[in-house]
Amino acid sequence: MPSTDQLVDLAAVARWLAAQDLPDGPFTDVRRIGGGTQNVVLRLRWAGRDVVLRRPPEHPRPSSNAALRREVQVLAALAETDVPHPALVAACDDEDVLGGVVFYLMEAVEGTNPGEPLGPPYATDAAARHAAALDVAAALARLGAVDHRAVGLDGVGRPEGFLERQVPRWLAHLESYRQVPDYPGPRLPHVADVASWLDEHRPATYRPGIVHGDYHLNNVLLSPTEPRVTAIVDWEMCTIGDPLLDLGWLLVTWPGHGVALTGEPFAAAGGLPGPDELVARYAAGSDRDLRAVDWYTALAGFKLGIVLEGTHARMHAGQADEATGLRLHRAAVALLERAAAIADR
């Protein structure tokens, strides 16, 4: 893995900060968090505070800078809301500072990630795990309740036709994998049947709002002192659309009731609420119509299954690890099976 110096020119960052009349360093205790092909994320000590620097991947995609700019816009908009999130510190929109990519700094948030070894009180207290898990649903309801226009996000995304676009978009995405060298083609079950059911049962109306886009246990931090969410993280998929897709995403990835992709340490420790409890807690903080929650769960499984199959396709081209590709293919099959079971009900 490249060193932090190779990933981010911190001297250039310091010069940019100084030009904004912000402290220019020094940076200490620099370490990378996360990894892979995702955004580069560094945690560091700066001007007496712990912050996190986020920039696009080492090998940026054409949309990487736009996605990061959207993250910045959303985090800035959330500042005056009750949605738990990392506070934005500074954002650099000038691509020349880091040689072609934008970046931003946010406050570091202390907390337990449910996808990593559990800290106190969650390692030993089942009641704390249960309460914190319910707050994951409550925090999502608070996000869904934000008036995106009132906080300045009216121009983000394309909310008109959001639900109508979902099935054709993801079918086309699945078809695009045929262009990956040596990929034998999609072998996922029930794709056509689920797609037809989703189109036939699509909710007639919805109220646009902020969609996180990848809401699951691994993308929240939990307070080390009380059972609640201290921050929702990883906003690169955020847009304006139907917030109930986030609830479906949470349900289809919920450990023990969905596909084992997130929150494994939480699941192993036990005591988590079931899907009905999550929906009830969401409903307690939302005025949205939840009668079609199964439809959103099926859509989330359909979409996520197709997304995960991309790693399986790249595995055939030697662009992804074989074990990971096969594991995610099995997960994609399970997600489509679950979506089909919902449709059959």
C-alpha cells in the first residue's frame, strides 16, 4: 500500500490552509483509515485537533471529484440539523492543489464502528447493543426528515423520476459487465422476475429528501459512553431521491436477517433488534408512508446484488481478488433470492 506521503501531499495541503487564513500545520499522528479502491482517508492531528482528510481514490474515476464535491455540499448543509455527522472543517475545490483531485477536512469523531471489534459498552452489554442499533434507525429517520430545499440542497441530484429510473439503470449496469474481459456473463437468479415485480408495484408517489445511498451498520459510529449514533459516515453515494431506499438498504443488510455483509461483530455478540423493531423505530421519527417498506427492501437487494456482482466480473479479468469475488457473488445471489422471496409474498 502506498505511504501516506504518496497518497496526499501534506505540504501542499498546509500551504492551501495557510492561504485560507487557517493554521498551516504541522500535521502529526498521520495514518490511513479504510483502504482498497475507495476514497483515500487519513486521520491526523492538526492545530490541536483531530481531523480526517478525505480525497478521491489513488486512481480517481471520472466522477470522483464530483462525488467528493457533493459530499462537501451535503456535510455543510447538515451543519444546522440534528443528523449526526462529522463536522466539515475546510474544503478545497481547486484540483491543482493535489494534482488533479479535490479534498476536504472534517472533525474526527470518536466511536465504535459496528463492523470492527466492539469497544465499551457494546462488547459486554446486550442492552447497549440493542439500544444503539435502534438509534441507527432513528438517526436515519432524522436524515429522512430534513427538508433538503431548506438546507440548500435543491440542486443536488435528479429527484424527479428517481424511482422510475432505478430498475432500468441497474439492469443496464448489470449488462455493462459483459464488457469485462473473460467474464462469462451474469448468472444471478430472478433478475428479470424481480425487475418486473418492482416496476409493477412501484409506489405511485414519494416525497424527495436526502438519500445517504449506502446506509448500513458499517457506515455509522456509535458513542463510547452511551448507546447512540455519533456520526453517519461515508457520504460518497449521497443524492436527493427517495429516503425510504436507505431504510430498505438498512433492512436488507441487517445482520442475521439479511446478507452477512455488515456489522458481523454486533451480530456475533447478539441482542440486536429485528427488522420489525427497526421499522417501528424509524416510523416513530418519521411521517413518511411506510406501507411499501417491503418494496424498498426488495429494490435495495436488487440494486446491491447487481453492484456486488461487479467485483465478481472484475475477478474474471484479474482485477479483483478471487476469494472476494466469489464471496460477493454468493452475497449477490442471496440478495436476489431475498428480493424474489419478498416479491413472492
